[in-house]
Amino acid sequence: MNSPDTSKTQNFFGTSEAELKEIFSQWNVEAYRVHQVFTWVYHYHCRDFSEMSNISKSLRSQLAERFHFSLPKVQQRTHSKDGSIKYLMELNDGAVVECVWMPSESRKTLCLSTQVGCRLNCSFCLTASLGLKRNLTACEIIGQHIAINEELEEKDQITNVVFMGMGEPLDNYGPVVDALRLMISPEAMKVSTRKVTVSTSGLVEKMKAFQEENLHINLAISLNASDNVTRDRLMPINKKYPIEVLIDCLKKYPLKPQRRHTIEYVLLEGINDSDEDAQRLAKWLQGVPCKINLIPFNAFDSAEYRPPSDQRVLKFQNYLIEQNFSAFIRKNRATDILGACGQLATQVEVGTPR
Ligand code: SAH
């Protein structure tokens, strides 16, 4: 660490290129130096300004006076039988959020959090029981990725990122956009836009603003019901932005060629899993460039829902495929270590030893 008193200095992680350019211009330092410093930090993983050998001594000490490097700490890691690792990440103020690292042959995906808790109160989601404690900053969002990568072997480095952990990304709009810019910037974390997905419960106004940011990352939408009465019950946000408004927004949302939205649909036995549900879902999604991820409900102790039988899930999927949709069953990962949204952090909160 460069500065012993981090409370008086700014965390370098989360500082945008634009902000550093602004600071350098106040210091009368050439703009291209921003690129050099970013390369040291994000490409060479340097955490000490004094080691930045192609930068003048005076700039190095100016940087060290202004910035420190701070990342969330891994407080707990739990290994699942399926190879996933669930991380509990401790933030500077002691708050905790969770991340799940999920390996497959072709990719290593990190599911990260954007808020401590959530205020959307979806009835099937355990994070909802926490309420919203606070938003994460951009550094805390990208910090989850950087800190976890630092402890993973070379072959296990994260390739894909999904914003599907705790919180509603678009309810923490500014920091999430700043974090995304750092994530996809070739100067910083260099994650391909094709490999980043933000999942939203459908905050339509924010989705409209988001498309103007021109980030071209993937969007996943948690639809989870085929009619407004059921969706109102499962996801109260539906009262503000009902299904027809959400679908209309998706139809108008500009997409790059070969790209499509992901529609997430959590299957709950007897609630949204009937043949009629599949038919209504197919109708809504006519003309929406999308693939559909069917997610059998991941049950937890206090849950009032259950996942449907495998047979029911397959029938639901088959109907959608017959209607020419790409529909996949997303087996929940890490279920043996409480892999569903919010489960580990809520366990810790109530003090259950794990
Ligand atoms: N707030 C965002 C992202 C976090 S939730 C959103 O709503 O998309 C990420 C995904 O997990 C959502 O699709 C949500 O519907 C799903 N999910 C939440 N709890 C779940 C559970 N217990 N079982 C299966 N999926 C769940």
C-alpha cells in the first residue's frame, strides 16, 4: 500500500479514465500517462506507484499521495460439488456481499453483486428479506472481480461476468455503469462486451437510459411470469412496469447483429409452470430477439415455493422449442452451498455458522 491512511486518499480502483485524465490535466501531466498508469494497474497488476518505472518520480509520488489501492476481502469461500466456489466478500465498512465463480469447459463465469440487499422485494428471492442496506461503489463492484481473480490460478481466471448476484443493477445505475466501463475498457480490465451480462428485473426507465450508454453488453431480463396478475405477486416492480411495457421496451432496444436478449424465467411449481403459461410466454416473446433461460426454483428454508418436477420443466421447454425459441434449462449451480441469489449472505446475517 502506498498510503498508510487510506481514509484521506481515493481508491484507485473505480477511478475512471475520464476522471484520471481530468486530474492529470490539473497537474499538467500529459493525457497519455493515464494509459501508462492503467496498464501498470490493470494489466501488470501493480499496486505500488513507486514500481511504475516509465513514470517520473514526481508523478509517482503525486499519485501515491492522492490514491490508495483497496479491494473487498474474501471472508469465506465455500466449494460446491459441481466445482463452483461461493465467495463471501467483506467490504470496507464490514458489509458483506456474495459472488459465485462457476467453471465450465469453455468459460469461467463470475456472478457478482451490485447492492448489499435489494429493495425490489421479489417474493421468491432470499436477498429480498435483507431489504436494501446500501449500494456498492464502482470500485466495490469491479473489486469483486479483481480480488477473486487474484487468488485464482492462471487457468481459472474469470472469462465471463454476470451481474446476477445480490441487488438490482439498474437500481444502482451510476456506479454500475462506471464499473461496466472499467470492465470492458481495453485500457483497464479488457473483458469483451460479449462476455458481460447485466440482469434486471425490468426497470424500464433505467433500461431506456442504459441503451443510450452504448456499452453493448448483454442484457438479461427476469420475466418470471406470463401474466400480470402473477408477475405483480412475484415481482412488485411489475405494478410500475407491467409485462406489455417491458416487452415493448425490449422490442425497441437496439441490438448489435447476432446479439439477442436473455429472458430469465424462474419456474415455480403450480405458479407459473403450466402449459398455458408456456403458451402465453411464447406469445409475449414473438418478435423479441431472445433466448430463454428456464431456471427451476432454488429452494431455501423459508421459501413458500417449490421447483416443478423435471418432467414439467422439460415439457415447458419443449413447447418453447416447438415454437422456434432457443430455450435452455439452467440447472442451478452450487445448490449444495446455497447457491441461489442472496442465500449465503443472508445465512451469515442471521448468524448461522457455516
Ligand atoms: N435483480 C436482478 C439480478 C439479481 S437476481 C434481476 O432481477 O434480474 C438474478 C436472477 O436470479 C433473477 O433472474 C432472479 O429471478 C433469479 N432468482 C432469484 N432467486 C432465485 C431462486 N431462489 N431460485 C432461482 N432463481 C432465483
